Amino acid sequence: MATTTLPEFLRARRERLQPEPTGRRRTPGLRREEVAARAGVSVTWYTWLEQGRGGVPSDEVLERLARALELDETNREMLFLLAHARPPPRRYTPPAEVTPALQRVLDNLRAPAFVKTPTFQIVAWNRAAVAVMGDYAAVPERDRNMLRRVFHPEAAAFLPHGDDMRRTCLAAFRVDIARAGASEEAAALVDELMATSEEFRRLWAENELHTHGVRSRRLVRPGVGELVFEASMFSVDDSDGLGMVVLSPADDASARGVEQLLRELEHSTG
């Protein structure tokens, strides 16, 4: 099947819009001149665009077309992909709330898992995460942050390879906040850690960038020793930047350690 073209996409979205009730119309959707007026472009140029000969629109014009055609975020992204072969610039919006369905996904996992925002704030978790990493509900909300945790002076007690953890977390954090768009929350977090952590200042100056990928993570827990995990991050659809991190035990000993910690948690909480 041939891929959708920009002219086909524009026509299809225009024809789906409901015009104002002004009498009988022979054609579905809006007319080209109505879309052009909404977008603030000439009718001739918009007509050429639908005919595949209007040139390459700028980002600003594409944004106006997206509003004129009442596109949601998925269709706005498609508009930019068809016109420029790249996604649109990110517009910062506060991360969406965790839905009951997403929480059920977490709760059905026996491996530690949690949901984070682009600024690495942990906003949801499961019992395995509590068993392995502690009860997030028992600490102030500001302390439920991955960067604050790994750059905390006491992190060495449970991170046997803390330098690697800090380095990879910070590199992925820089990518995530760039994708999400500038925010006061991200700027404030960076300023705070720059002021309080010499290690953060050193690594921040290196300007290392990479995505999360699948990373090996090692944690030390009393009674079970060192646990080895493969950390994977999954984007959550329609959530404005939320990501689910799953820590899969990398060997049998680590899997047994997680199960032991879960049994101890269940016993202590009844």
C-alpha cells in the first residue's frame, strides 16, 4: 500500500471538519478557502499545497494549519512528518496523570517498575518497586526523583556502581527534558543539583547525551546482597512524556532476591 502523502492528508482532514450550519452544501467538510482563512494563508497557496505544488511550509505555517484543521497531537505529528520528514518541535505541557489502567499494568508485574516524568519525578510504582527500592509514599513528593536519589550523598550505600548509574541517568535526563521542552521544573532541579552536588556539576559539564536503552543496574539490599537488573524504559502513549521503567532481574539469583523481598514486604504489611 502506498504511503499517505501531504496533499492526501490535508484533503482528508479538511473534509472531516464540520462547517458552520449556513445552508445546504454539496461538498463534505470545509472548503479550501475556509481552511486558508483559518490558517492565515492565501487560497491559491493552500490550493497548490493540496495539489502537491505549494513548496515546503515553514514550522510556523504548519502550526497554523494544525490549528485550522483542528488536529490532535498524533495528527499534528503526522503533518510535520509528511511535510518535513521529522516530528514537530515539542511543546511543554505538564505530564499527564497516571491512569487506573496504567497502574494496573504496574500492579500486574512481579518485577520492580515505576512511572516517571521527563524530569525523572516518580509518579507511580508497584509493590516490587517498594520491596526493592523503598516505599515512595513514605517520603515527601520532592524526594521521589531519580536524579535526587542517585546524586544523594547516601546513595553509595545501595548503588555499588553509582558513577555509572549517575552518568547514564543524567545523560538520558538531558535528552528527555530536551524532548519535552523547557520547563521551570527542569531548570529548578538542575540549579538545585548544581548547587548541592559536586558530582552533578562534574558530569553536567561533560554534556553526555544518550537515550535510556536497556541498561544493567546493580542494587545492594540487606539480607539478599547485590541484585542485577536490566532496566528498560517504555513510553506511555498519550501521556505527554511519561515513561515506564521496568527492572527485570538479569539472573536467577536476582529473581530469587526480588521474590524474597516481596515476601518480606507482604509479611510485614499483612
